[in-house]
Amino acid sequence: MHRSEPSLSLATYRILVVEDDEMLRETMVAIMEDCGAGVAGVANGSEAFERLQSEHFDAVITDIRMAGGNGITLIQNINAHFRENRPIVFICSGFSDLDAHDYRHLDVAGVFEKPFQLTDMVERVLASLQSRKK
Amino acid sequence: MMMGEWHFVFGVLSIGLGVVSLIYFLNYHRMLRSFRLTLESTSDIIFVVDLQGRYVDVFASQENLLVYSRERLIGRKISDVVGPELGSKVNFHVQQAVETGRRQVLEYSLTLQNEKKHFEATFERRDSRVAVVMIRDVSGKVELTKQIEEERLRRIESVRLASLGQVAGGIAHEINTPLAVILANAQQLRRTLQNEPLDRERIEKNAERIELTSQRIAKIISGMRTLARDGVKDPMEPCDLAFLVQGVLDLCAERLASKNVHVSFECPRGTQINGRFVQLSQVLLNLVNNAVDAMDEAAIAHKQIWVEVRSLDSGIEISIVDSGPGVPNELRGQLFKPFFTTKPVGKGSGLGLSMSASWVKDHGGTIELVDDEARGAHFLLRFPTAHSSEV
Ligand SMILES: Nc1ncnc2c1ncn2[C@@H]1O[C@H](COP(=O)(O)OP(=O)(O)OP(=O)(O)O)[C@@H](O)[C@H]1O
Ligand SMILES: [Mg+2]
């Protein structure tokens, strides 16, 4: 009756989840940990940027609207600060934010609209990470 | 008695009658002339009515405005023609006009030839027994007033929806985020169930998150419903201000967060005012939205809103203060006028503050912009203390 989940492995990757909703953040972190990734979760853009400056992450998945440092500013900071080792950036966001900004100039690998399918998210993050490695 | 005497009596009587009718005749013509004038200028029907509630005379600009012809009306009782209910109202006003000499006005409607018509009757004393009733067909006017009123309600409705629309973006986000939580946890639950042995702790955790998050959505929706409702006819009841203000702030939470606005809220425990919860919430919502707009527009670096509730002997005060640019002196006088807005077309209707002011007034309160040297705009609301029943 239910389809079996494809076995996804994010092993060896480090991912930073930036989401101000605590429960969503916890769930995202748990699922990606299940897939083997090293995951850290933070609640806003400024915290995220601090983490990024002291640790390496392969990918960042960030919400847009957050109290205390929004996602757009975070992505701009990432773009200004990193060159070769820039993490791949994904946006996870409520639908209503999507028309507010133009993401195309921000070099974002994907946008996940809430509520998103987690498997879909993991697959796409994995695909991006693998294609970059090649 | 002698015949001559009878003749004399009759003679005197008839002279008397003659004089009376002559006077009446002259008066009648003067009356008629003035009636005609009035008839042509303003009135559609004029009745002369006596204290017994009978038609003494009738003039109509159009026959079809009368239930019966003039001839059939004269001498009849009004209540026999228009029914006892309207009849007694007319009699009452005739008496009032005759006794006090003051002009009386009565509005009523009648169905004539299957068409409902509205009339306005003005009663004026003619002498100690008779009043003149001038009647205007105001059906057109009533229809117009009704249209204006409907238009006004539509406007108010659209404003309410617009201010709701402003937070709707935030609400979509507010609901999409918890939906994402539910979806993610359901998916994780399913994955967990595929692995033996079952990780019960984890399953419990997923279920708990789904439960809590569903309740959160329910709360958001009920808050939304509250504000989307039309609160005009709600009864006045004691409203807990801490609860009310927090509800409004919760509803704006996303918008406040996305614009990076900090909020401080102080309210003495148990402060209440007597009022309509929804309307008061809408007043506060508009003030908060205005503050956010003003600070956003002026690109203020540190955006802050203070909501302060004070319970004083003189009543309850609520201050909504922002760290924005404030209101320029030259605009202060216009702020509460309907349709005054400095916002772009489609964004502000300029009705927020004027509607707020009238609602606050309905609550026996006041709203004003007060000077606040240190901060930005400071709106001060004052309400009478709610007389809560003794506990
Ligand atoms: N906190 C504030 N700081 C500065 N100006 C303000 C503030 N609040 C209101 N104003 C000014 O008062 C005007 C009228 O406000 P009002 O709430 O009546 O209408 P609006 O906000 O323009 O439109 P609407 O409320 O229908 O969206 C605003 O356009 C703005 O210029
Ligand atoms: Mg407003």
C-alpha cells in the first residue's frame, strides 16, 4: 500500500538548518540526521552566519522570514563572504514570501515551499551536493 | 315662542353661519393658495385633519398617491383608511401639533398599488381643532439613503478585509509552517515504522509534535475568524486587555518578525474594559499596522513598538507608541479624517483611524495622538473602567 522510501544517504555531508520554528527545525534536523548527515540547527540568520564563519557546512537550508536576521540578508552575507567553499544554499519558506524578493540573483539551488515533502527535500539536497562533487 | 322670534333666531343664525362660512371660505382660499404653493414645491399630499382624526380636506398632486378619492376621504376616520396602527400615530401627532403649536414629523411607509412607498409627514397646527399634515413621498430618498448606507458598509467591509489582507500573508506563512511540521513528522513516523525494532520513543515524539502543531493551527484559525467577523452588533462585555492585546500581537507575529519589529507589552493583571472584543482588536490591529508601516517606510534601524496598558482612577489608558518618524505637525489635524492616507493607492484606505475613532467613541472612550518627545508616534486611548461584578 505505501511506497517504500528510497534509501537516501547524506552521509559525509554537513548541513545547516536555519529555521525559527523550533518544532520544524527539530524535525528537519532529525530527518537529515537519519539520512546520515551531520546537521546543526539555528533559529535565525545572524546565528547562522556566526556558525558558518567558524565551521564548515556543505549546504545551508534557510527560512526567509525570521525574527532577528532574515534569510535574504544571510544569503547576501554568504555570497559576499565565501568563494570556493561556499555552501550550497536552499530556501525553505512560506508561500507568501516568494514574490517579495527576487531569488534569482542570490544563487540559490532550490526553493522548498512550506509545507514541503521532506523526502523531496532530502533528494534534491543530495542531488545538488553530488553533482557539485563531480 | 312667536314665529317672528324664530325668524329672528334663524336670521341671526344664518347670518352667523354666513359669517362663519365667509370667514371659512376666505381662509380656505388663502389656505388653498398656500397649499398649492407648498404642494407644488415640496409636498405631494396635504391633509387637513381634525382632533377626532377625521379628514377635513385632502389635496394630492397625483391621484394615485391616495388610497381613496378626495370625495370618499373627506369626513372619514384616518384609522379606517390607513389602519389603526398608523391611524393612532397620526392622531397622536395631530394632537401634539394642535396642543403645543410645535411642528411634528412622522415617517412611515404604506403599500400603494402593490408598491411600498415611504412618506414623511409634517404636522402643523392650523387652529385649536385642526392640523395640516403635509406629506412627502420620500421613497426615492429612502432608497438613496439605503444605497449610501450599503455603500458605507461595503467600504467598511473592504477595509476590514484589507487590514485582514495585510496580515493574511503572515497568516499563510503562520499556517504553512505548522503544516510543514505536521507533514514532516508524519513522514518521519512512517520511516520509523519501517525499521524493526520499533523506536517507540521516537514515534511518541512524532505523534506529540503532530498533536501540538494541529492545536497551534486551530488557534491561528480561530484568531483569524475572530477578526474576519463583523463585530458591530456584538454585545458589550468585559474584555480582558492582556488577552485581547496578546491576541492581536500573535496575529501580527509574522509581520512583526519579518519587518524586524520588537514589541514590548505591559499590562497590569486583570485589567478589563467593557466593550466589543472584535472591534477593540481591530482598533489595536490598525494601530500596530500603522506603526509597522511608518517605521518600515522610514527605514528605521531599530524598530520598536510599545503597548502599555495603565489602570488609573480616571479609567483605563492604552498607549501604542512606535520608534518611527512620528506624525508631522501639519498632518496632525487630518489624521482622523476619513480617507486621509499617505500610503500608496491600494495599500492604505485612510479609513483605519477614522473608523477606530468612531468605534472607540461607541465605547465611551477617546483616541488621540499625543506628544512623545523621546519616541515616535504615540496614540493614546482612554476608556472608562469596566464595572465588573463583585467577586
Ligand atoms: N504610527 C504612525 N506614524 C506615522 N504616521 C502615522 C502613524 N499612524 C498613522 N499615520 C498616518 O496617518 C494616516 C492615516 O492612518 P489610517 O490608519 O487612518 O489609514 P491608513 O493606515 O493610511 O490606511 P488603512 O488603515 O486603511 O490601511 C496614515 O496614512 C499615516 O500617514
Ligand atoms: Mg491604518
